[in-house]
Amino acid sequence: MKQLKFIPLQLTLSLILGILTGYFFSISVGVVSIFLLVFVFLLIVVYAIENQKLTPVITYTTVTIILFYVIGIAAITFQNDLNKKDHYSALNFDQYDTTSVVLTIDSQLRPGLFNHKFESRILQLNDRKVHGKILLNISKDGFEPAISIGDKILVRGKITEVSGPKNPYQFNYKKYMERQQIYHQLTITNKEYLVLSSSKTHLNSLADSFRKRVNRSLEKVGFKDNELSIINALLLGQRQEVSKELIEDYTNAGAIHILAISGLHIGIILLIINFLLKPLKYVKNGKMIKLILSILILWSFAFVAGLSPSVVRAVTMFTAIAISIFGKRKSNIYQNLILSMFILLIVNPMYLFEVGFQLSYLAVFFIVWLQPLLYTIWIPKWKVIDYFWQIFTVSLAAQLGVLPLSIYYFHQFPGLFFITNLVIIPVLGLILGFGLLVIFLSLINLVPKFLVIGLQKVIQLMNLFIGWVAEQENYLFQNITFSTLQMISTYFLIIFSFRWIEQKSNSRFKYALVSLLFIQSLFIYEKWSTSLENELIIFNKSKASIVGVRQGANLKLYHSKDHLSNTDNLVKSYITGTNVKAISLVNTIDKRVLINNNILLVDSLGIYQIKSFQPRAILLTQSPKINIERLIKTIDPQKIIADHSNYTSYVNRWRRTCKNYQISFYYTNEKGAYILGK
């Protein structure tokens, strides 16, 4: 049988298409199983026929591509917890009732403003044995929860769905958690759980215990606050304790990627391992021993770091690279990249939807492709200059690779990224090298004071530098509106432009020029499309009323807050999502604006009778003390809207009354912002 020419790339692309199909279209396990069996059988038949030279190779190739497409569908369908009969969501439980739940703690997430958060697995719901992930929220009360990773606990509480965004264009935490297969949450206080047992052999528990031991030893030798949180992020894969301000600084400076363990960190650690194991090459079978030890150390590090997606993909890729180097073959980084992606997606197809997964592979691909091309623009004679020139070209290639996607997701671009990376990459090598040494020596109580002070100073200086870069606001471009089509077309422009630079030909120049014209046309069209849009929006904001009127790219916000600015998350997300260019704020709710849209505003004054005006809808704000039945009988509205400025008890009473009178009731804190027109 002839060799398939496309194995590394085409099969991975088929797998990805299958995963996307299975994710966006709900296909039953039974149907997928039948298709899988059919195409496996068909492949065997075609293989047998091909050996008799009765069919061309293309038939086998086509069947193989389709089979891996079906495997992609099967991978995401079979691993979807909702497709399993014993998932707790299959039970008929009321989210308003208190439920008895036995669960185990899998990992601790970054705490929220009011809650400590834990990823947990349900083992029992009331008297039924079930399974499934759930988000456990424990209210902050000044004390840390007395639970550890691997603990089995009993809680009583109300299971509710993970909340989605209440205003348009805000981060969708609900969808993010769904991609982790977490669909519900439990919120309790520090006194509403009972630890039933603690697992000392649970893998996550062992890793957590080791990390806690490391932290205690580092605290003992003098590490505190920011320095300790940075060590946890860079060397232990845990950035829950990194302060919000520090994360914001790293984000604005274009260095947030170093706080999540990735290929850069693993590559540096592999260099350190190779240096330490270098003497093994003089031992019999030393290269094999070195390979095995290197892989074991890398995966041990991944285990300690919590096996996060970024760690797993980086270690998987460098494992493939280490094996190819041992085999004395010319390492093809593209094949290793594709192979690691293929393995990861087979194991966990949901990795495909991780932003870090997408950015990481794009960055590595563009580094491998573009860095050699960029480096040849100028070859310095001095080694020191050459070193920093290499860092610059690597940084530029990676930034070109992730630029469109990062703007699409995060709507900002740090203009000083190249300065940041020129400093941070060498410093990161120092922190990783000396950090591992300090951790080892602190665990055996032999760490010299000068090493501790030196590492502290390096981390402090790095944080100061990051803070300085983040303060250069003129070079930070924020609130960038970037659609899916704009993102895709920008990638075409970058790829075709550098393909032309690689080899200047008329055909490649035409592709680059067409890409440029297309993206310009797209920006013009979307600007024109925005100018035609008009809408009124009643935002959801606790203890406040905010009404927005947008005409094209102009927005006027009427509000009851003491202070509102366009830097508020609610406003900033809306401005970015709608491509608003001009905004004005008015510190009062103009009733005439609502009347023009056939909506009557009833605020705390409770006045609702206006002559010769028959509104279609009523907006209730600031908890008006009114008789809702009398209002309904007097005005006979089609809909009643209540924003989040009202007391919950009032809202519940209004909801019941509207239900009795068969009038549509809309509460923004449940259904999100109310949007009229477009």
C-alpha cells in the first residue's frame, strides 16, 4: 500500500473539522457510533481492495479523511458529560430547592470578589449516585475555607445555573465554564459544609500538598506577597494569588503570557535539564537514560503545575521534540507541532476552544516560519547585539502570529511589546533557573540568604519594569472593535504579504494586494453598517438605572449613578462591541427619551398617569411604591420591565402579579439588558 502523503496535517485538520461539527451541532451518541463503525469497516474494505490494486489511492485517502472527521465528532460527543445517563443534570431537581450534595474538590480557581471558587465533582445528589463537574462558591468571611484538593465534602445548598453576562458584549463566564464541562454552581458559606474524608493518594491532592509544602518553605526563608505569587505562577502553575493590579500591569505591558506556563517556560526548563544531565552522554546507554529522565522530569513538572492546558500542550510538544532529537533525525518542528496538537485534541477535544491553546500554536507556528526570514533582514556582527536581535525577531514573529486573534478576544494591543520581551525573556530565564534552585534548597533547609535576596530583587525589578511599561498609556491601544471577518482577513493579509516577501512573484503580490483591498472594503462596509443601526438599551446595573440611546456610532447614556464614566466595564464592553466613537453622559434619566420609544418610566416617585400617552411598556426603577394591579388596569401595558435598581421583594411581587394578568414581565438581572430596535 502506498504511503499517505498527508498524515500529519490533513488528518489533524479533519479531526478539527469533526470537533467543530460535534460542538456546534448536537449529534446523539448512537448516531455517531454507527457512523464510526461504518467508516472503520469501509476503511478495512477499501484497504483490502487496494491491496488487490483494484482502486486508486485517492479512495483510501478520502475514506481516511472522512473517518478522522467522524473521529473528531465522536471525540467531543463521547466526552460530553451531558450525553452520559448518570450526569446529575438528568435528575429533576429544582434550582430553588435546597439539595444535599456529596462532592470532591478537584482544584482551586482564582477567587472572585465575594467568593472562593473550587472546581468540584458531584458524587451524590440527595440519595442518588451521580457524576459531573460543578462550581463550588464559598462566601468570603475573612477566613480561608478549611478544605484541600481531594477532600470529599457534604454540602447543603441550592444548585443554580452558572450565570451568563447581564449586559451585551461582556465576558461570557457561563460559556467559558461550559467549555470546562461545568454547567451549574453551588454557593454556600464557610459553615455550610462538612469534610467527610481527605484523600492523601489522589493525584491532584499530592500535587497540591507538594505546592503547599513549597510555599511554606519559601515563606519561611522570607518570600512574601507579590514575589511569592510570581514564583507560584511561573514555577508552580498557580496564579490565583497574583493580585488583580499586577495582572492588569502585565496585560497592559504585553507580558501576560509569561504568567501562564507555556512553551517558553518548558523550553527553558528543558535546556536546564539537558545541561544538568549532560554527563550521562559518557555512560553506556546514556542518551536513552537522558531521554527517559528528561521526559519524566517534564511530566513531573506538569503534574506539579496542575496539568493545565498550557502546561500539557507545551510538555507534549517538547516531549515529541526530545524523542525526534534522540532518533537522530532532522527535527521537523512543523511535524512536532501538528503531532502534539493531534494527540492533545484526541485526549481532550475541548482544548480546541481554549484561547491559550489557539494563541500558543499560532505563536509557535509564526516563530518557526517568520523568525528566520526576519532575522536575515540584518545580521549583527557583535554577539551581544545578535542575541537581542534574535529575541526581537522571535518576539515580532510571535506577535504577528497572535495579533489578530488577541485583538479579537481582548480588544487591545500593547505597542511596547517588543521592549517588554527584550527585557522579560532573559529575566525569565534567570527566574526559572534560580527559582528551581531556591525551591530545591529551601525544601532541604539549605538555601543561602544571598540567593533568596537575589531572586526577590530580580522579581521586584521585573514587576517595577512591567509597571513602568503599563503606565505608558499612549502606547496602549484599547477598545478596538474587531469582528470575526476582520480577524480572518487580517491573517490572510499577513500570510500573503510575507509569502510575497519570501519569494517576490506576480501571483504572490496579487494575493497580498487582494487581501489588502478586501480588508479595507470590510472596514468600510462595517463602518457603514454601524451607521445604520439605532437602538435603545436598558442596562443591568445593581442599585442604579442606566439607559442608553445609540444612533450609529454615537451613544448617549442616561443614568442615576453618582458617577459613571466610559471606563466602567459595562460601558467599555458596549462601546467596543458596537464600535461607538462618540459618547455623552447625562446624570439623570430623561423620560422623554423613553416616551419616544413608547416606554413609560415609573421611578421612586410612583407617577405613571400621563394624559394622551398610551405606552406599550412600563419601566420600573428605584423601587416605586405603587399598586401594580392598579397600574395594569389603568394603562394596560403589553410588557413591564424592571431593572436591577429595584428591591428583590418588589420584583418578585410584580412578577407574580404580571403572571396573574398574563402580562410579559422582563427583569434585567435575570434576562440581561433589555434592547429595543437595531
